[in-house]
Amino acid sequence: MIEGDQQTSHDADRIRATGAPAIQVNTGKGCHLDAPMVAEAFARLPIHGHAHEHPHDHDHRHAHDPGALLFIENVGNLVCPAMWDLGEAAKVAILSVTEGEDKPLKYPDLFAAARLMVIHKTDLLPHVDFDVARCIAYAQRVNPGIEVLLASSRSGVGMDAWLDWLLQPAA
């Protein structure tokens, strides 16, 4: 995981506590990650093992393992990250129900660039004014081909579908 934030390493620390490798990239006043930041962070990820020293090493955590997934969380506004190609196989827009269903119209570039929109924190739907169908319609207005998943990491709803989506071959 490459974790982007303006400051702190809180998120990367939480990810590493689960046993997954994570590198924190702090952008300071910058509003997005760029390819050189990602390349430098990727080189520091402890997933490469000794593959460069031992070319015949078959460590399953090797970066070129076809089953490996690299997550890059860009710095979290809904404008700058949409414009930058980081070499990703897919952009995913994660929209919390607490943010409002109109975000796809307010920030169309991100949703137009995304292959998937995850409507997250659905366990909070009874407590917020959020119209799921309207949100999906707004996202499809700016990106007719966008896929949509509803999920809640707290309740576990949608997590199997999210994992299935991640593990499908890239289109």
C-alpha cells in the first residue's frame, strides 16, 4: 500500500499494524501524488525481498507476482488526483454516504476517470440524508460505464463483492 496524505503517517501505521506493507508519502502543501512520488515509494516497499540479488528467488511477495495488488491512496481531495496518471490499472472513487450524493456532479472529473465507485459507510444510511439511486444516476451521468459497489467495512456488507472486483482480471 502506498498511502498519501499531506501530513502524518497515521494511516500507514494502521495498515502496517495489520501485517500489510505500507509506505507513507506526505505531500506537504501538494494536493496529489505524482508518478515520481509513487515510484520512490514503491521502491521502498518491503515486498521486493531479495529478488534483485537472487533472480531465481520465488518469494510469493515479489512485486512482479501476477497475484500481487498495489493500492495507492492519493491525497484526498476530489479534484487534483483525477488528473494524474500514476500507472494504475484502475481508478476507484470511494464515496462515503456522509459526503452527499451530489459529489459525482460537483467533482465530475474524478467520477469520469474512475472505473468503479464504491459507496461506502452504508451502515450509516439510516442516519444520513443520502439517496443511493440518485448518487448512482449522477455518477452514470458523467461516466455511463462506471461500476458501482455498496459497502461498509464496519458491517462487512459488500466486502466480498469488493474483493471479487479487485481480483478480477484487468479490463
